[in-house]
Amino acid sequence: MNGVHDMGGQPAGAINTEEHELSFFEKRVDAMLRLLTDPARPFFSVDELRRAIESLAPDRYHGLAYYERWIEAMRMLLEEKGVLQPAEVDARIDQLRQRLGA
């Protein structure tokens, strides 16, 4: 069975191949991934990250940008491994939303 990520043979639209500068968010997500997969003290592997990304529900997968999928997968893995508790992540997100007025 193919996952939502497997687009082989399906129309997917145009692909933008132009080089672009990474946003601050994208750089930060990449840095977090490098820290969390550091061989000296890994929290998870890149293969685990891929599994987590590929396990996203289709509507969630298609609703997120590339690096947003990474951050969602990192959260899933850290919760799965007991490093983070869902309630503490949700509470922190609520605090940030209140502070930013979102």
C-alpha cells in the first residue's frame, strides 16, 4: 500500500526548481534536526523522521509545507519517545499564541 507521500505516476503539478534563500524558520528547523540526530547523542534517526513524515494523515501531509512536515514529525517522535509530553507542548503553544495575539 502506498502512502500519501508516494506520488509515482500521479499528476503533482509543476515543481519549482529555482534556488532560494532559506527562511529563518527553515534554518531553525534544519538546525534542530541536526541537533536531534547528532550521532554523539541522538534522540532519533533520519530514518525514523522519514517514517514519521510518511505516517502523517493525507490532509495533514498536504496541508503542511516541507519544513513544517519535518517539525511535525520531530514533535511526533519526541512525544513517542517520552522526551516531550503532548500536554506540555500544547501548553507552550497556547502561551506563545497568547503572547503573539494569535
